[in-house]
Amino acid sequence: MTASLNVWWDKHRVGVLSIDSHGDTEFTYAQSWCEAPGTRAISVSFPLQAETFSRRQCRPFFEGLLPEESQRIAVAAALGISQQNEFRLLEAIGGEVAGALSLWPEDVTPPETTWGSPAERLSDQAVVALLDRLPTRPLLAGEGGLRLSLAGAQAKVPLIATSDGLALPRPGEPTTHILKPPIARFSGTTENEAFAMRLAQKIGLDVADVEIRTVSGRSFLLIKRYDRTADVDGKMHRLHQEDFCQAMGYTSAQKYAADGGPVFRDCFALLRRAATRPAVEVLKMMDAALFNLIIGNADAHGKNYSLLYQPDAIVMAPLYDLLSTVAYPDLSPNLAMKIAKRPRLEDLLPRDWAKFAEETGLTEPYIKRRAASLADRVIADAPRARASFDASFKTLMQPFEDLVVARAGVLKAAL
């Protein structure tokens, strides 16, 4: 039985994730990686060093590559692996994950992809079948040799999107997009998220590109991966990234502040410590916090913000998973990360902004000016964001537009 997995960054072996004599996982950087000029640590939470990192030190990063909650349970059941056995889960599905890394058994070299010969396009019937399978077999775990993993508690699958259509990746092939079907128990989640993402883009925030696709009457989100890039020849390359929980050493079970996870003070401190240009990135973080407050995304926890490792800089990644969760009465309206100890927008008072300034290290006048500016932009651009979609989706988006515009007005009154 495999006792170690090689961790690869493109074609370079970064290190080894292994099982020690007690059955615990541990990670050791490869000496060649540590000594090569220009190499990077794979996480802020464990820098380059020759010494081995214990399970406690490396688990948050590697466990954070796996799906969460019901998705992990379903993947484990499909594979016949305990949901607690993170090493075996990574062995089974760690070939294509978030960021630049891939994990392969110690006797396997990542497969070479034959560029110029496109993967086989999925027919409309195959896409519908895929949508039907995802609830019971997330990430298509164990099917057709696929080894795909993404964090999160919602059904999704990474794939390749071209002008010819959608395709599943061949072994070792980087994916380009993420397909997200609607959440069955809540109405309009596809339209909700698409509207929120497009609105963020309209008002000038850095956000992942998103579109709604419909196949045989079935709609879903198609999100362009910001951690993939194409060179001049069209060959796809992985860019490294890690979410804030991974960077700060929190497991996915600690992603909510209420469970001991990150708060805004921690997030701003991380950017000041890790970002190449902290002064720029902390302002992007403030915009993200304020926008999520306006749209009512109470589920914006520590795994919904990430660091992106560009070739010459570490920046805050484009925003993703933007959803107006307060549109659904069955979900808690309380913010995953409170603002000045206030759990809801309606609880905020003008005097609270001084406390938020102290938590974030920015000035109160700046925060209030920026909040007012973003609220005004949301009110002005929400109709344009909705209008950018096909007519068939506009009616479904109207309640979300009305909700967000109203909340922007509430925020302005609290400044």
C-alpha cells in the first residue's frame, strides 16, 4: 500500500506527503526544491525548510484541498474510503486540485498531456448525465480514472471549456473552468450567484469570470479558473493559490469564525504579511468585506478568500463564491466574520466603523467613504448587471437585484 505521495509543482517535485510510523501524515520539502533558486513555499503556513512538518503543521493545507462536509462524505462513500482518511482521499483524487500542485503516488510521474489534440467533447446528453451524477458522486470521484478535487461544500466539477464545448480532462491535464449545478434545496442559486459575480465585476472589483450555460433545459454556472493560464501556444499552466484558512493553518472545520476560524483582523494581517504589495491588497480585502455585506453573503468565511501566487507577486485572488445567502430564510443571516462584532448589516451603527477601522488597520474616514462609494455603485450598476444576461434569466434575477439595492441603502444609512 502506498505510504507516500509526491507533491509536484508543474514538472518539479516539491516534496513528499507521507505516513509516519504512527499512521499520521507529515510533509517534507525535497532538498532539490529547497536549494533551487527562485522556488517558493507551497503555503504561508509552512515555509521552506529541510525539517519535516508534522501532521498538525501540514494538515490544514493538504486537508484544505479536499471537498468539505456532505461532499467529502459522498466522495469517501463512492471511493470506499473513510472520510477521515485524508491521505487516501488525496491519493485517490489529488491529481487536479486548486492551485499549482498535483499529488501522485511515489512510483508515478505526472502524465504528459498531448497538446493540440483536444479532449473529447461532451455531448448535451453527457452534460445532463454529469449534472445528474454530481449529487451522489461529487467530482465524479473514481469514474474513468479522474482524479479531481476542489474545496467547498457545494457540488461542482472542474473541466475544460473551449469554443467547441465542454470536456473532462485527461490524466494530468489542467482544467480551465468549474461547473456548478444549482443547489437543489434553494431556488435560483445559479441566477443568484451569477448576478452577484457580474455585479462585482461591473463595479470594478476583481472577480472570477462567470456565465450561465443551459443544456437541454438544464442551467448551471460555468466559472473560469483564475488559477489557470494559457501561454502563447495555448498550453494551459497551473498557477498556485491557497485559501486564507490554509495560509493561516486552519482546517476546513474551522473556516467559520464561530468555530475558532479567521476573523477580519486575521485576514488583513495575513495580507500585510504575505502579499507582495500589502497596501494594494488590503484595500481589495476591504472592498470584498463591504461588497459581501451589501449583497448579504453571510457565508463569506476564511476559505472564500485566497492568495494567488503570480510569477512575480503574491496577491489577493479574484473573488469567488459570491451569493446572497440572506435571500434564503432557512440560512442564518449572521455574518461568517462579524464587522465590529455586529453579526448583521441591520445591527451596524455609525459608531461601529471606528471599531472596524481598528480591526482592519485602515482609517475610519476611508472605510466610510469606500462603503458609501460601493453602495452607490451597486445601486447604479445592479440593473446593468442583470441586463447583461439573457432575457430568460432576468426575471429570476429581479428579486436578488431588489434585495441587494435595498441593502446598499441600509448600509448608507449606517455610515
